Amino acid sequence: MKVMVRADVLTNNNIAADFNRELFQKTKTLVINLMSSPGAGKTTLLEETVRALSGKYRIAVIEGDLATERDADRIRAMGAKAVQINTHGGCHLDARMVAACVGEFDLEEIDLLFIENVGNLVCPSGYDLGQNHKVAVLSVPEGNDKIPKYPQMFMRTELVLLNKTDLLPYLDFNVDEAVRDLSEINPQSKLIPLSAKTNEGLQDWFSWIKEAYRQCVQQ
Amino acid sequence: MKVMVRADVLTNNNIAADFNRELFQKTKTLVINLMSSPGAGKTTLLEETVRALSGKYRIAVIEGDLATERDADRIRAMGAKAVQINTHGGCHLDARMVAACVGEFDLEEIDLLFIENVGNLVCPSGYDLGQNHKVAVLSVPEGNDKIPKYPQMFMRTELVLLNKTDLLPYLDFNVDEAVRDLSEINPQSKLIPLSAKTNEGLQDWFSWIKEAYRQCVQQ
């Protein structure tokens, strides 16, 4: 019973994800599903990304949270379009939630769409939203053991942004160990160390976006 | 359909939780369900708690993680009994998982049983494990907005341990604001600021445990 219900939920999700994917491809919109623990710094990273790239790309953001409009307000304050989804206790975004709100954007006028998922290192990784890329944010204060202890997230993402490197002097985090652990769990994945606070390393993230956008519009 | 399945899951969970609760009451074992985001410092806090209190209480720990035996190994290295539950992708512990492993302890010989839940600020709070107390750990690097953005967790817990206060000088975290936000969401809850790394504030946590244990054995 339990397995069948789960399978049914995922089938319905995948239908909506395929609908989203087709729409995003048609409008040449690069869509990135950003996932992490609560407080890893996704919104601050998006604020800095909007600040740096909004002259070059037309950017929009879908914000997923259990409650409050805070994150969408932060993105709007940076001058980008943002829609807030409140899950009212739900632990992840699903493709239907995304499908239900993309109508609020004119996707023909959007180059980059970031979907900031609910802060949760477990559940969001299991749900295809129709995105081009799944990216995980891990932050230095969370510690080195998160990659082996939450393997599903790191197996299902193709890039890890290691945020809050400005705190490395105060904490026992070993970046080389994180790179090694990631390569064991997912040899295709890449890790970019950065600090959304000091802007260290952000250029590598922006270069990654530039290349992903180039591939997206060539398809 | 969706609601009925969820109701069914919770009914089954509650039957197991009542079974656990009766067992814990009979053996006068104080059981604390510890929940937080990944990397908030639950295991380090438990290591320090075992170090400080194992002369006074007989302590055991149930560790919940998606993968690895790492946390149970850390607790055993401190000299306490520990059992590791691996959820293999599951986002929370439920009462049946706990019921299935309490047989590995002789509860008559245990005063304090800590259950370290899967690192997840959303799903674990919805599952009664039969514990005496639900305690949330929030860490300074996660930021002030977590209490309003994850209200279910803070509504369903009676104590918040604000960990990693040693990082306050390097981050924009306002402890007074956290206390205010918590009192709005849950006026009965209490917040204890502490650092499991420097041991600042740990005595307040130990005093809370002492009082909770006193009440537990008097019942």
C-alpha cells in the first residue's frame, strides 16, 4: 500500500515535471532547482547572483517556504521578479506547485529561473521539477559529515556550492575531504567553494551559469 | 485519498508511540527527542552531555540518520550505549523504528534516553515517538529567520537550544529577536543559548535535564 501510494505520487509529479520541462525548453529558460539545509544561505546567494547578473540576464525566482513571504521580498528588493510558494508545513516543492505558479511570469521574457526549494537536505531531492539542473548548497558550519550522511541529495545533484567559506578560519571544515567524499558518492558532481557574504568564489558560480545558459539556448 | 493515507500513517505511528510511552514510564526512563536542521550540532551537544552527566545518570542514545554509523560511533566513544537507525533515505524517525530498537537496551538500567532524530527541520516534528519531551536545536549560522519560516517545529517543541553561540561575533544573529519570535509562535517554549564547543551555557541545559528527570521519576 505504502509503496503504491508513493509510486502514484511520483508518477503524478513526473507528469507535471515533463509539462514544466517542455515549457522551459520552448521558452529557452534555464531553470535551476537550488536545494540545501535550512540556513545554508540559498537566498543570500540568489541576492548576490541577481545583483551581479541582472544586467546580463533577465532573472526570476520561485521561492519555496513553509511560511512567510520573506525570501520573495528579499529577491524583489534586488529588482528581480519573485513568486512565493508557501507549502504550509510541506517539506519540499513538487512539480505541480511549480506548474501552478509559472503562469505568473512571462517565460519568453525570462532567461534564468531559479527555484529555491524548501530548506531540507532530504525530501526535495526526490522530486523532479522539470528543471535543467539540480544544485545543492552546503555550508561550512554544517560540517564535513553531511555528504556521506545525506547521500541521496549529493547523488542527485550535479553541482555543490560550498557556501560560507568566510567561516573556515573559525571551524574545523576540510574542503579537500568534502571534494573527496563527493567524488566517491557522485564522481560526475563538482564542488565550488564560495562565500555569498564576501563574494569570494562567486565568479566560478557565475561562469558555471554562463556555460549552462549557453547550452540551454543551443538546444 | 491523500489525507486518508496520511491519517492512517499517523494512526499507526500513534499506536507505536503509546506503546513506547508506556514502556518508558514503567522503567522511569526520561526520553528526549532531539530535532534540528542538518549540522546544527546535535551530536556534539550529546557528546558533551554524556561527558558531563554520565557520572550522575545512566545514559543511552538512539541515533537516526539516512546513512552511516558515524554518530553512534561518536557516542560510544564517549562511553554511552548507542544504537544507530539508518532510514535509507527516510526523512524522519517514527515510533515503530524506535519500538523496534529499544529492545537493544535494558531500559531498567537507563535513566536518560536521547533520541537524535534525522537532521531535518520539517518532517520529524510531526511524529510522536512516545518521548517525554521534544527539544529543537537551532544554530546561530542558520540565521534569525528560521523560527518564523519553520513554525511547525517550534510550535511542537517545548525547548529550543540555540547552539554555536561561539560564532555570534562573526555573524548577524540577534538572540533577543529569536526569543521574541519564539514567544510569538509558542509562548510556552523556552530558549537556552549555548555552545557545545566552548561549553558556554551548557549548565542551563543540564539543569533543565535534572528538573525533567526529577519530574519523570516522580510520576
